Amino acid sequence: MMITAQVLARVPNVAITVPTIQVFSTGCLINVDIVTRRHTLSPEDFQSLQLSAFPHMVTGVKADQPLPDQLLRFGVRFADGTKATTVGQNLDRTQLRQDPPPGPQLSMLLPGMSMRSGDEDAGVMTWGLWLWPSPPPENFELAVEWPVGGIELSIVELDGAAIAAAAQLAVPYWP
């Protein structure tokens, strides 16, 4: 089941949108498009901006230090105050996970990427944000912040009731 969403943030060189949310019985996949354009950036600055969208390319993330401006980060907050973020997650998918993990969790899945050349060189990265477990059936917040991209903390409200209703209709891959 899919739910369509909205623009999360937009500045001169970056737009971040949530085109769809795919709903499963166990959680949901929030699809996020990060569109960058060269516009007024030099080719080097444009490339640096695009590379900083990959968390594993950003060094210097330490628990006791402020987050680096290059780090693209997402988070959710539920009505009861419970939060989950992508900050500090391990992108090493070879590690065995606890089953089930403590929730909630918001995990960034590796993106697909495409480039478009022309008057305005642009790049589109499609990230998946896996939210486990499914959110409660009430509105909740999705946040993004990416200082190097010019994105200050931006928050949109998502419809947890629609996601919960769609989860009831989800068809399992295997019985």
C-alpha cells in the first residue's frame, strides 16, 4: 500500500521531498528524494554537496561533539514524545541484528542516484527511510536537517492513522 506525501524542505540548491510511503505490516518505507542542482555552485562545491548526502562519507561524527554540518540527518517524533533518528546508525549491513531490535528505529537505506545535465545540472538521490515498527495511528513528525545543503531543521506532519489503516491491508510476501 502506498501513501503520497509532500515537500519536506526546499532551498536554492536542494529540494527534499517525500513522494511516497510504502506501508508494510511491520513498518513503513518513507521514500525520500534529495534533488540537488548546481545553480550558483562551482562544479567542486556541487560535487561536495552531493557526496555529503552519503552518511558514510562524513567523518568526525562523535557522540560528545556537535554534528558536522555535512551530515544529512532525518528523524521522527511521535505524539507521546518517542523519537528515532538516522544519526549514529551503522551502515554496515553485514552485522547480525538483534531480532527484533528495540524500537522505534529509523534506518537510512542506500540510495539510487541519477544525474541530469543541461541548463541546470541536477542530481536526484532516492533514499529509503525504514521506520520500524509501524507508527501509532496518530499524526507524527518527520524532520530533516542538512546545514551544508542550506536545510535548517524542517518538520512535516505525517498521517499515522492512514499508515496504520494501510498496514491492515498489507499483503505479506509469504504466508
